[in-house]
Amino acid sequence: MTIDEMGEFPLIDRIRRGLPPADSDVIVGIGDDVAVLRTAADRVWLATCDVQIEGTHFLRGSITPRDLGRKALAVNLSDIASAGGRPRFALVSLGLPRDLDVSFVDELYEGLREQAGRFSVDIVGGNMSRSALGVFIDIFLLGEAPKGNVMLRSGARAGDKILVTGSLGDAAAGVALLLSPGLATSPSYAEIARMHRDAPVPRVREGGLIGGSGRATSMIDVSDGLAADLDHICGKSSVSARIEAEKLPVRAENRALSSAARGSEWHFALHGGEDYELLFTAASAQAEDLARRIEDETGTPVSIIGEILPAASPRELVLPDGGKVPLDKGGWDHFTAGEAGEK
Amino acid sequence: MTIDEMGEFPLIDRIRRGLPPADSDVIVGIGDDVAVLRTAADRVWLATCDVQIEGTHFLRGSITPRDLGRKALAVNLSDIASAGGRPRFALVSLGLPRDLDVSFVDELYEGLREQAGRFSVDIVGGNMSRSALGVFIDIFLLGEAPKGNVMLRSGARAGDKILVTGSLGDAAAGVALLLSPGLATSPSYAEIARMHRDAPVPRVREGGLIGGSGRATSMIDVSDGLAADLDHICGKSSVSARIEAEKLPVRAENRALSSAARGSEWHFALHGGEDYELLFTAASAQAEDLARRIEDETGTPVSIIGEILPAASPRELVLPDGGKVPLDKGGWDHFTAGEAGEK
């Protein structure tokens, strides 16, 4: 059955019936003009939104609706994580072609519910509109944090170490493997790359620990590519930075694919985007201890990859042979970048 | 210059520079991963989102970008108003074709800023993505209210009077005049209809007064058409309703156009949609007094148009000649309705 045949309100009812009971801070959830929400008085609210658009962020036949639902929420969870917050409430705005099968929406919501459940988020409302334009999933996510825990892009100081969670470049490798049939890698790495592309895991627990540690000085999530997101930290903190290539958490298979696809083994790691790892800074004396603590408590690796420099210093990448090259921000720009296929 | 040539981050910077200084409850606004917001401890939050999609809600050549910006925020303001709340913070998610001229975004934001300023809303964040699909403007709006003021669709009781602000059917007449060149009306009514279609005025002050009055029992805004929105109140409140056609606030020119276009002088008023008036209920003994008070304080007319009935009663429309016809919910459904052109 198409959504055209089912109709908007029956479809919304169907979605609502599929959702788990809401948290007691949800006074009114889906089904009225607004969601009515309560929070503790000593918290600040964190608000973010991010969209997945057919043809820009995904191709309908190349990702399952369930993965798309999980990913659409993951990219927003990653923003709340990067502020050190606890995600709480989501509104889901869908643009849907009339001839889309209802099963697409069912599976999309299966992924959304799964991801929401995993991170204790309530889906409290949203909107559904006909879109002759193709599918889009726009999510608004509210989180909360004690005010003192909120991490921003500003705050990095010369001398701070630069840290990053997890691994870099794998989502970009996944996109390249999808779009360039000539590229080859091992079956096991192809699956790792696909998972990073289609089912990224937001670092929510890690972000909360980093925000609550009192030791980090700035944080951002790596969505546009390490170099571009580091550029945001440098810009907001009025500093420069040096990254050591050999300390970047990049798999050997990723470097090989990056060389083959882009002529540089570091390209995917620095400019690939969509890693959804956390990039953060901490005073030099505390960085090692903070990294180990996050690793111990979450099992997620944390790498110290470089150092914050005074603003006047050139921004540079130190290669494994000791050579230095300028660290261009590069990265993903939604408008100046190439076609979706080139992302 | 196209947005493709300007690039995403310069465009975001340009938008940020154009915004007025933020309210002191905005701890961090546009330009970080999240907006950081504070509110009073004795308030609940109201959250809503609504989108304007090219080809579904508007045709790019038929509405100015400035009106589109005003309208995109107005439809969300109307939702907060219908809950009796005070709008506070907006996030704006834009989907933009690469070849769109930057002036479109500038003018869109001019309208957004104007509308935000008029209702003391801070634009605190958002997102901008390339959309091969055409333009969309998705807005996420947070409001607040003392918990006791929040008005919902539920709460109407048999015997309550049904009230509505302003006038009905004018936006639908505006759409019909745009799309059916055969229709004719006076120049002055054509302009009234166009304004209702392209520049609806959300009833924010009226909603706050109704919520704070302690006398209304339920409320919704008229976005899908009076009959469909009354159906939402009846469904959520488990009641039925009787509407008296001659008490509907409908201009004579509107009835004439509705007859010519849809074969019934009440069609636009009952099923047209996009009125963005407030439909609410109040105990019979208090309705007249409440209506006069809202009129006196805001200058907006308030009409008593019918009565809430027990759930078992048929839902009906009483015609001026005393005849009764079933009041079908009809109204606008994004998927089962006709093409955008028929809306």
C-alpha cells in the first residue's frame, strides 16, 4: 500500500501506536499541535537539527530504510554528544513522495525507534508532508546538560592536546566503495566501511563523560571531515593546530583505498566526513589521563593526534617521514563540493 | 551569485550577521553544534515543527521569498499559539538547490527575521543542505507556558460552545484565484485573499490570552480546514459537534467564490485549510464573555459558531434555512488530497 492510499492521519496513528511508552517528562507527545515537555530546573537545553535528503545524503536503493532511520537520528545524537549533553526529545519531519510504499515508513521508524531506545530518546512529535522532491528526514533533537558540562567549539588554548575517538575515514571509504566499482578491498573491511557509512554509532556516552570530566576545553563532532571540523575549533577558539599523520586512527585498508581513490593515504581520514567521532581538546598535562579514562569506561579508543598552536602559527600536518604540509580545511561543503556521488 | 558559488559556511556567517542580538536566555545561538537555551523553572516547553515544500505548499514563482519566510514561521507560531504558549526559539532547516541565487536566501531570512522580531522569537540555529529536489524550509519552534495554561485538543465537553477567531476560507480563496484564472472577484477581495494565502498572521497574542483565561476547554489552530480540525478536537475529546453555517465568519465574496469554484458557498470556510485561526471551546456560560474579552484586548473578532454535543450525536452543519447536513471532516490530507494545484 502506498502512503497516498493510506493517508496522512492513519499513517501518523500507526507510527504513534508503534512507539514505546514515553518518559514521565513528556507531558504530551505525538498527536497534538505541540509536544509538552518538562526538564529539571538546573539544566540548560541543547537544540540541534540535521536532515538526510535523497540524492544529497543518500540514494534510496543503496541504504535500507531501517539504516536510514538509525542514521538520521545518529547524526543528531552526535551533535548533542559533541556538546557533552544527554539527548532527550526528538521531532521527526518527513517529506514523502505520494507513491512511496508504507513499508518504507514502517522500516524507517523501526530504525528510528531502535536508535531512540538505545539512547533513551523520546520521539515526541513531528510532521509528515508530501514531497514531489523525493524523501527527506529532518530531525530536531533536544538534549540537556548541567550548564557547566556544555562543551563548545570555542575554548581550545595553545598547548592543548587534540584528541579524537574511534577511527577516521571509514565512512568515506564506504561511500567510495559504493560509487566507484573499480575500487577493491577485503570483504571484512568492505563491511566495516559499509557499517560506518550506513550505520554510524554516535559517541553519546563518550561525549557525556568528556563534558562531565571538567578537563576538556573544546569539542565538536567530526561530520564534515577532521580538517574542516578542526578548522571550526581553530576559528571559534582563535588558535592554530598541528596534526601528526602517524597518530591518526586510520586502518591500513583505509589508507590503501584513500591512495587508490584520491591519491593520498590521508585523504579519507582528513577530508572524508561523516565519521561522527568526537574531536576535542584538553590541557597537555591531563590529555593522556582523560583519554585512558574514556577508553576504560566505554571501550572506545581515544587517540592523541596533535597539538593546539598559537593563532599565528601555520596550521600543519606532520607526515610520518617528518615532512610538514599545510593542513587545508578541505572537507565537505554542501554547496561547493561535487555532486552527491563524489562525496 | 548562486549559493553554490558562495558556499555553505560563508552563507551561514552572512545569515548570522544579519540577526539581531539574542535574548539573554540564549546562551549559545547559531554557529556551534547545538544551541544552548535556558528557561524559567516553572514553565513547560512546547515543541513543534512544520515545513513548507516547493511543489506541495508553494510554487517558487508565486510567492516572494520574504512572504515565504514569514509564512514558514507563521505556521509554526500558530501551533504554539494554539497551545496557549509563548514562542521563544526557532531552528531553521533549509533545503536549497545549488543554483539558487543567494538573494533568495537573503530575502527568505528577511521575512523570517521580520516575523521572529514581531513575536519576540530568537532564531538560534539550524541547518542548510543541498537539495536537488527544490526548496524546502523546515522550522522547529520551541515555546513555553505555565503548565496550567497549556491548551490541548482534548478537553472539550458536551454543552461547550465552539469559538473561532478571525475569518475563514480566505486563504483557500487565494489559492483558487491563483490556480483558476477563470475565477473573478473584486480587486480588494483578491488582495485580502492573497494576503491570507501568502502572509497569514498567527494568533499568538489571542492564543496566550485564551490559554491564560482559565475558561477555554480545548484549542487547535485551523490549518487543515475547520471541519478537519474540529474533527481532531472531537476525536481527542470524545465528543461530537454542531456548527451553524450562518454564524461562520465568512465574507460574502468568499462564499461567492466558493460556490463558483466548489459548488458550495461553505466549502472554502469548512474545508479550505491554511486559515491559521484559533478554534477553541468554552463552557456555554462563559463563552460570550471570553469572546468579548479577546476581541477587546486584541481587536481580533471572535465568533461563536456552534456547540459541542455528546459523542453519540451526529456531527452536523445547520444551514441558514434550518436544514441539517452531515459535517464531514473533509479538509486537507497531504497524501490523499489532490495535487498541490488543487489544494
